[in-house]
Amino acid sequence: MPIGTSKLSRKGQITIPKAVRKSLGLEPGDDLIIASVSDKDNGTVIIRKPNLEDYVREAEEALEKDNTVSHEELFSE
């Protein structure tokens, strides 16, 4: 499992280390899901590429709230 370190910039940005980007197959412009795991002591963050299920879940949630979501909105985030 590739591991690297990164510093948070003043703008709240990070650079994902090359070894991690390579292992995940990340390319410039790729969408990512970033989630914090509620662990006060460790501060764990999960980063992964979204999959079709993520987009379907987002569309279902919008439908439940009676909101419409265009395909541009679904696939632009």
C-alpha cells in the first residue's frame, strides 16, 4: 500500500503523492470522494474514485427530495 505525506496549503489544498495517485490510477481532472472517519485520535481521511453506485445514490436521494438532477450535475462533481 503506497503511503506518502502532504501539507495542507493556505487554500485548503493538498497534493496527493505520486505513488498514491499511480496506485489509484488518478489522472488530472478525476473526481474524488473524500470522507473523514470520525476518529479523534487518528484523523483518518479516505480518498477514492466515485463509482456508478455513488452517482445512482445521489440521483435517488435527489428523487426522494423531489429535486431534479441533470446528468451534467451528476457527473460534474
